Amino acid sequence: MENEQSNSLLGNLGKQGRELFNLLTELDTFEISAFDAPEIDAPVIDALDDALAQFTNSEETSSEEISSEETNFEETILEGTSLAEKPQSTKSLGRGLAQRNLLKRIHSDILQALPASPIHVNDPQEAEQDDSVTIMCTHSALREVQVLHDHLLHWLSQDTTRTPSDILVMCPAIENYAPFVDAVFHRVGTKNQYTNGTTRLPCSIADRSPMDTEPLIAAFMALLELPDSRFGVADIMDYLQLDSVQKRFNVTQADIDQMMVWLEQAHIHWGLNAQHKASVSEGVTKENTYSWWWGIRRLLMGMLASDSEMIVDGSLTIPDVEGQSALILGKLVQVIDLLGRFANELTTPRSPKAWAHDLLQLRDACFVSTKDQEQSWDLIAKVAADLYARCNEADYEHELSLCQIRELLLSRFSSPDAGNHFMTGQVTVCSMLPMRSIPFKKVCILGLNDSEFPRKATPLGLDLMAGPKRRTGDRSRRLEDRYLFLEAIISTRESLYLSYQGNDVKNNSERQPSLVLAEFLDMLATGYQLDTSHFVKHAPLHPFSEAAFTGQLPSYETGWLRLADALQKTNASQTQATKSSQSQAEAQQLDSVQSASLETKANAQTGDRHSANENSKSADETRLSTMQVARAFKDPLEYFSLQRLGVNLSQSFTLLDNSEPFETNALVRYQVLGAIFSVPSGQQESSHHELSSEQVVEFASLRGDIPNNPVAKEELQMWKDGALALTQAMGPHDAAAKNVSFVGKHITFTASAFEAADSLVLRSAGKINDIRALSYFMSQLVFCADSETSSHHGYPLDIYYCDWEKGETKLMKRRFASFDAATAENILLFIEQLYMAILTAPTPLYRSLYSDLVPGKRNSDSKAIVGEIKPEHYDDIMATLQQSSSTAFAYRFEEQGSYDKSSDYNSSDDTKDSETAPNVVSEKAQQIVERSSDLFNSIEAERVLKNWLQSSGQFSADMANNPYLKWLFPDGISWQSFPHVEGFILFSMVANCAAEEQL
């Protein structure tokens, strides 16, 4: 067989087949003809030969005439014979017979080894109805399966003789698609989850091993690993998630959730006890800390002791188990005790007969058969019986170890049954394996993605065939996959369906198809000269998209249809409401302008006392600490969703770790220092509700927050020394903190600090990040605006904290300068308006968005602007923002109805004077506001916004995965989406009003 093939599919995909036949022809064999070309009756052949001679001799015959004559001869053949192929002398006319169906044309060219030639389309409408080849482009594996299900339903509805058994679905990696197939199709043997009338095609998934398909068998094999197991807390809880296990121990999902909360509080990580930890891991200290019985003992003592933490017999109690919850704890104790007993018993070698009995005993003790797992239940019994039967047949009566039993069972459970679940009367879903070239009416191939198919093989180091000198006949994974793709095309009788992920699911960027699919498309475009857009279909990203229910291949999912219909109606109603509100606004604009002046004069004469009293009453009812207000700027969209809508999109689930902590972290340090700072100075003995600093540290150690190792002990001593030094650096101050407040138009700011000789002082348990700095800035403003107490007027606010770098403790102090009362009030009202913007509407005013702009990088435009926003210009900047027309902040609030012009950024006394004398704003403040506005039109600002939207990581803002940003702003944000200039000026004020020094 020649290596050079004129047919592109045979040439590119059939190399492995050619090599096989070439090797076979070299053998001394004789040929038995198993396939003969179909014969056509002699009169038909004579007629075709005469016609072919006429076309050859006629040089003036046009292409249209030839095409018309070909059609007539096709009809003649169809009337005289049912065969669609022709003898060698009529190959050119044979192409005309297959021209109406692309798949048949491809089959004909492969059979006759002919190159692809242009197809002349006589009837465009008939060509558009040709669905013999479909190429689907989707965004994800799930959408591939969903679109395939709708396509198969449409294909079955076109012909009543078609059945699900006529369909074969192939995947390069069946394990990657099996969960999605279970979710979309109805796999035989599983419970149908859709009872609302939704049609689900029945299917069977082949080529999967019991270890991969049956959770019961996987859990049973995991139990055989108990003697070598570390008893990780996450592994044990995963075992309890199995339905048969929950039924065995009478445990519900609510019980498991409660158990996970207790386990996290008890700091249980691994090991039954100290002895078990030492046996499974070398070099482990013989301590019960972080083991199962250490944590369970604390829970049991907490159930019997008082409702607060206390030390009993050297252990710290956990007072969270009470009442009926004790039953849940008892179930957990039962599970751990049973697993611990089997971990000891399985280590003993025993005879094959004893193993067969004990394996069934292990199954019955740890599981209960359910309706969905009856097959797995019986399979375990069958394998145990076969083990004893084979050993008995071989007269093998020696003892077998657990390791040998595991290897025998693993080899049995890891081998898929080649004939199981294949061609069982439903849609067959299987892997792409050799010897699968069985004719099906419909053949579908999923996962034809670049770098995923043809699949790559990682050869072993001893594999000589994987060397550079490949010989004819050596196996190659890539050549095998290419040949499998060719076999799939040949096996298709009526329709071929090819699917790949052509767009990224996150940003919709284009992705390339597999190389074999690209070659197939190139053959259609250049060989047959067809428009590939007719065959390539693009599926929408979401199943509830309106485009999924229109067009030639509509979706059959009724649930998604209801959602798509609701979204369409919502969009239509919003559009209608927008048009209606615009028309009403235009109609009322004239009346509003005429009545505005009269209303303003009336309010000025009466002083608007009633409105002021209502605002004051509302502000008094809404009391927020400065830290609460500052946290709104950490994630404004989350704050709006929680406070305004009551929607929580955060993933609030308990994560359990199998590894015990060996080092401390910043969170533990913050909690310990915060507890130490909360103890009154000089307190040595604990009272009923308060603890001394030594007891705080002891409780943290017994709780498991601080690891019991030399490094952690040194760090703990360093924390205590730092806390003591920090307290001494603060100097003498009042024992009780002073509490002050400022009543705004909508909220009341509250703050507290200790009064020292010439300053206000506070201690911080952690570093002063941007949010804490904003909180301390507002605290200083509240103290400066306080008119009831004059003793601390003019005092700066000093924040003392420790900075740990490279094992050294640095005492740091950040001083926030004092302001006059009027400036402090204006800034607080300014912050209040920004806070109300966050509270009343989705406003992405994130502090992290300004991290690269404030204070700014060296030689950047933003750093120069930030440096000019100094405290002496704050008052003028407030006035400039009030009068500036470059920002839409005020107008935005007017549309929402929550903006009060009388409270712009001036106190009520200043407002009265503004009616008679215009505000005088310094030229410097105007330049600062103008330059700040121009900054956000620069390339630097766009780069900052783009990088921020794509940021993801542990030490940066994870905006790429922020659910609130994706929900409220699915198309992204721009600087014009929120008061960006106001936010920039506020955070610049915070950065410039404080000075930091090392003590």
C-alpha cells in the first residue's frame, strides 16, 4: 500500500493502518476477498459509458449542462438498481450520486481513494438542509454535553425509525465527561432526578472501572488502607458523605455539618492518639495534640462543664455541645471507634477463607446497601468469593497479608469490563478505543480540543520504542488517535457530530480546535470548496440564553426556557420603564424648575426645622463605628448586597485540614495580641469574665492556636515582649477609653480612644493597612468635631503597633494630625455621602482599586498629585468638590433621591452664609481637583483598572473571582461607574494626614 495518498483523510489519518497492511502483505499469505465492489446491471453500464464518451468528445458542453445530465443519469441508475456505488469506469459520475450528502461524498472518496474536489451545489436550499456533518463550538465540557443532548433530541424527532441505540458518543477521556453525562442524560441504573416532564435520553457509560464509577467500592478500598492511614480529618468526613455510610450510622447531612464545625473548633487534624501518630509517622513527638481523641475529649468535657472555656485536667473545654447535640457527638465517637478497631485487626495475616469472611464483615459493619448501590454491594461479595474459590482450586492454604489482598482487589476493581454497558439499547457513551469501528447511524465525538486530542503519551524510561529511531509498526498514541478519528468517520452511516471548546468560558477568547478537526475543516474549505460556516455551529455560553431557543437547533430544556422567558420579559419591562420615566421627566422638568425657587425661599424662611429633626432622629438610630464605615470600602458590592439586599454570595463552608500547624500565622498573632490588649493594665488575677494576659496565652496554646514547638514558643515570647514594650511606649493614659460621636445627616459616627497627656492614643494588634488607616482617620475627625468635650481639642491621634520583620520586633507609631472642627465636619459629611452611595446602590468604590495610585509609585503622575493633597488644603478641596462640575457625584445622588444639597460638605451655619456671599475657593484646590479628574483619563489609570480587574492571589485583591462584581457588573466596570475622583481625594487625604515613625 502506497504511503502517499491522494485522499487527504487517508494520507493524514491512515498512516497506522497503512503500516499494518504493508507489514501483513510482506508475509507469505494468500488473499481471501472479503469485499467486492458492487456491480451494476449491464444496460446501465453501457448507458453510462456512452454518456461518458459523449461528454469526453464534446468540448462545447457547459458545466451547467454536464451537471444537468449527471442528475438525469443518477435518476436512471436509481430506477434500475438500488446500489449507490459504480464500477471503476464510472467513478466521476459516482461522485454525482453522493453529491447531495456530504458524508456520503466523503465515504465515497475514502472508498475509492480519490482526492477531495469541488462540489457543485445545484440547489442551495437542499444543500442547507444537509445535516450529515455538524461541527459544534461551545465554551465548556458541560455545554458540550448539554448542546449534544438537545441536538440528539432534534435528530431523533426528524425520523421515527431512529432510536437511542443508533447513537454512539465518544470522548478522548471518558472520566472528564462522565459527571456531565450523568447530570444531563439519564444513565441507566440511576435515579431520574427530573420529574417535571423534562425529556432525558437514556444512556449507558462504558469503559469505566468500578473504582471510578462506584463510590461504595472506592470507599471500601479506602478502608483497606486504614492500617497505613493517618486518619486525616478531611478523609474521615469524606467517608461520612457516602449515602450507604450515613444510612449505616443513622447520620444526616445536618449532623455532618455540625460535626465539621466542632472538629474545626477542636483543632482535630490527624491521628487517633499519640501512640497511633508515632506508629504511622517517624519522629513525631508523643503528644495527643491535634489527634482525634484529644479533640473529642475536649468536646465531651465541655458538654459536662460550664458554658465557658475552662481548664480541666490540663485540657481546655469546648462548651458547644449541649442537649440533643450529644447524640450527634455520640455518632461521631462510634464511627472513630469502629474505624480504629478495624485499623488494628486488618494488620493480621490470615488464610484466604478467613479473608473472604472478614472482607464481608468489614463491608457489613461500615456500609448498608442502598437501591442505587446494589450492584456494587454484590460485586464486593462476588470478588471475595472468587478470591477464596481460586485459592481453593490451586490448593493454596497459606496466609495472605493485607498488602497482597489490596493488590488483588485493586487489580480486579480497576479493570473495566470491555463489554459492560456497551450497546445496551440506549445512547452509548464510551472512550475512543481501538476496535470500536462498529457502524452506527449517528456518531458523536466530544472534546476535540487543541493539545487534548490526539492524546499525548508519557513513555517509560525503559521503552525502547519511544526512542528517536521509530520503526514501521511501532505503536504511537498520536497515530492511534488519528486512526481512531478516521475509523469514526467511516463508521458513521447517516450523521457525524464533532464538538470542541472553541471559546474560553471566562473571557470568550477564541481557542483552537484539535489538529485533526482543523485538517477536516481545511478539507471541506479547500478540497470540497464548501462554506464551513454552514457546518460549524456556535452554541451560546449559557443554556438559558435566548439564542439557545431560536434558530435551527432549539433547546428542549423546559426549565431553562422558563428562565430565558423571565429574563426576556424583565428586559422588556425595564426598557419600557426607562422610556416611560424619560417621557415623564421631560414633562415634569418645566414644572420642577418653576417650583424650585419658591420652595427654596420657603425653606430658607422656615429653616426647615421639621426636616432637620427627622434627619437627626434617623442618624441617631443608625450608629456606626468608624471601623464599620471603613469596612464598607473594603468590598462595597458585598456590603451593599448584605446590608441592602440580604444576599450573601460568599462560600461559607468549613474547610478541614489534614495537616497540623507547625508555625504561627498573622491571624493567630492578631487574635492573641488583641486578647492581650483587651486585658486591663496591671490585672494579675482573673475574674469571672476576664482573663489575665498569661491566661490568654495559655488558653491559645491549649486551644491549639499556637503549635507546641520551639519555634512557636520563641515567637510567642516575642509577641509578649512586643506587647509589653508597646504598652510602655504609650506611656500613662486614662484607664477608661473616651467615647465620642458625630451626628451626620444619615448616620452617627462613633469613635473611642484613650486620652494621654498631650494626645489621644490607641494600640493596634496588627499592621495598619489601608482600611484601618481610614478608620483611624475618621476617629480623629470625630474627636475633632466633638463639641461637647474640649479637653482633647487639638490633640493628635497616636496609633501604636508592632511590625515583625525577619524575626525582629519594631515598635511603630503613626500620628494623625488634628483638624479644626469645621474642616472635620465637612470631611465627615463628605465620607458620609460616599458611604450612602455604597449603601443605596451598587458602587464599586474599592480601596484596593487605588493601591497603585495612592500613594503612587515613584515618578508617576498620581504620586505627584497625591503629594499636593495636604492637610492645609482639605477645606478648600471640599469646597471645590462641591462647586466643581467635572464630577457627577452630586447629580448622581439627586437622581437617587438620597442627596441633600443643604448637607453638601458644609455645616448648616456655613450654608446660611453661602446665600449672601459666594464661596471663595483657592486656585491651588481647583488645580488639584482638575488634575485628579484628568488623571483618570490617562493610560496609567486604565492600566491600573485593567490589572485590578484581573488580579487574583493570596496577597492581592482577588477581583477575578469576586462573585459580587460578576453579579452586579457582569460587563465589567469603568472609572465612570462610581465617584472615582472623590474616592481618590479621600484616600489621598488619609495617606497624607499621618506621619509614621519607629520608636
